[in-house]
Amino acid sequence: MDSIELQGISVRYRREKIRSLKELVVRGLARRGAPYFYSLRDISLTVRSGESVGIIGPNGAGKSTLLRVAAGIVTPSEGVAIGRGNIVPLLELGTGFESELSGRENIQFNGALLGRSRAQMRAQLDDIIAFSGLEQFIDAPLRTYSTGMVARLAFAIATAVDAETILLDEILAVGDAAFRARCEERIRTFVREGRTIVLVSHETEEVVKLCKRTVWLAKGEIVADGPSEEIISRYETQR
């Protein structure tokens, strides 16, 4: 069964209007340009249930947009996006947190945003706190946390939620080496459990370790799609 199915997906945005001749010259747009630019162009991609798929490519390739389409956050300009089962996106860790609430209170609050009941979050509370490694700070206001601490708490909450498909965008770039190792092991556990994983990362070594299949994007289009070691070897050679 397919977890995610993208058929002829394009995402385009209207270019900013040029308000003066000076701005026209500064931007180097003296020649007439298209009124739109494409973040994704004619993408067709299927992710089967239980697959672990990496998404790689340079900045601006459309990787994050692809995940947002798959999560149902971005509506494509063209094409059809189908997501089956319970899909949890981990795209911007800390989104939806309240800075004046404590870490403990934010576990309940963020869990509710992810569709979990108070009883479910209470049952998982100790495990979430332990995984985050923030026991001594958990009752302090979130505004006193560093960016890395917020990311650790957010990852612990999001991955405690039962999900058939998990979308991760540069999540493993946060925290210290020990915490990143715990995150990687949790993702491996998800793979062993047969969950579907789609991972966007600039860290190609992580993609090889965690994903059997890799999709290479450039300028909003798929360059290659296949076994991770093969695709990443080609990518590293050409970039």
C-alpha cells in the first residue's frame, strides 16, 4: 500500500512586484520575466508504507516544499497529493509552543495540537521528559530555554505520538552529538516497526544510515531516485 502519492505536483508563487526603476536595475530584471517562479515542477513520487526515503539536494531545490505538500500544509498549484493514514510532520520544531508556559505545560499543549488527549500525554509524560534530557529545566518557562533545548523537547513530544508516517525536515541538525544519536536510534526503531519515514537532510551520511531509498531534487525537479548509496554517490560527485 502507498503511504504518500504525488501525481504531477507543481507549486508556483507569484513573483514580487517591482515598485521602481531603481529596484528593477538593482535586481537585474530589466528583461521581461515570468510572473511566477516554481518551487516544485511536475513532481510524481510514490512512497510505499514502511519505506524509509531520504530527500537531498542543494538549498532552494524544493525539499521542504515537497514535505509540506505531502503533509497537506501546502496546496499544490497543479497535480494531486494523496496521504494515507496518520501522518505526523516534524518540520519546524517548536512551532505551536507557548513561551510563557513551562516545558511540562507545553508537553500537554503541543500534544493537543498533534491530536493527543490529556490522558495520553500524561501517560507518556515521564518518557518524553527523560528522552529530552531536560528534567532539571522542565518546570521553567520555555522563554528561558535555548533553541537547542526547545528542539529537543519538540522532537521528544512529536515522536512520542503514534504515527504511521513521519516527515522530518533537517531535524537531526539540532542538539549535541549524544542527543542526535538518540534521535537517530529512535528513527531506526520506527523503521524496524514498519513505519514510513521521509527525511530531508543536508547530512548525506545520515541519509545513507537511515534511508534505503533517496530522491535527489534540484530546481524543483527530480534528478534521480533510487538506492541511497548510489544516488548520494552521484550527488556528491556532481555538487
